[in-house]
Amino acid sequence: MTMIPTESPLLQVAEAAALLNCSPRHIYTLINRGELRHTRIGKYSVRVYRDEIEAIIQQGMPNALAQ
């Protein structure tokens, strides 16, 4: 029997931005700096790993949230 996860391990950029209370552009900045682990789906879609966002929320990451 296969378990279906209730939460996806990947977030859209807008979802990650909403969780961190920042702009989607800032999420892209963190990705471009190499500070946020992500993956590409297809040619244009970017997804951010949920565990990365949860770690920022739990531990705090001052550089990530400084805009």
C-alpha cells in the first residue's frame, strides 16, 4: 500500500515567500546567491524545498530575511 504525503516536499516560490513573509523576488535572490536549495521542474518552474523554509522559520536565518 502506497502512502500519499499530505504535504508536498516542494513549494512554489510564491508559497515559500508567503511563509517567510517576503516577496517572491527575494526568494529568487536567495536562490541565486546559493542560500536556498531548490529544483527546477521543466524549463521555467522553480520549486523550493519545504524543509529549507521550515529550517529558516525554526532556526532563523537573518541573512535570508534581510532584504
